[in-house]
Amino acid sequence: LVGRSKDSHFQLSYDDPYFSRRHFLVEVNPPRVRVFDLNSRNGIAVNGQKVRVADLDDGDELKAGHTVFR
């Protein structure tokens, strides 16, 4: 669980006001890694494409709010 909330497993600082308290969930089930948007206000994008659910590959870029994960 990724977000700004204290109960997030990966908590971001409050520097990005476009990042939700509970923004997205990452499911790791080797060899697959899947990301789920948790109805965040600004959504998520993988490699520039807005998505609700996506499988991630090595080198993908995940954007949530103004924060980018590579």
C-alpha cells in the first residue's frame, strides 16, 4: 500500500499534494508485479498511459501525483 497515510506500507512525505493518502497498491507474485490504482483523485500512469491496473516490467515508469517511480 503506497500513499501519504500513516498506515501505508510505503509512506511518502506530504511534499506532493497530488498524491493521495492511499494512492495505489503493488501486488508482488513472482515473476509478476501488478499495480492497482485505489480510486485516487489523480490516478496513476505507467509509461505515460493512465491505467487502473497494470502489470509492471523492469524499466517501467510509474507516475502518481507529481511523483515518479522507476
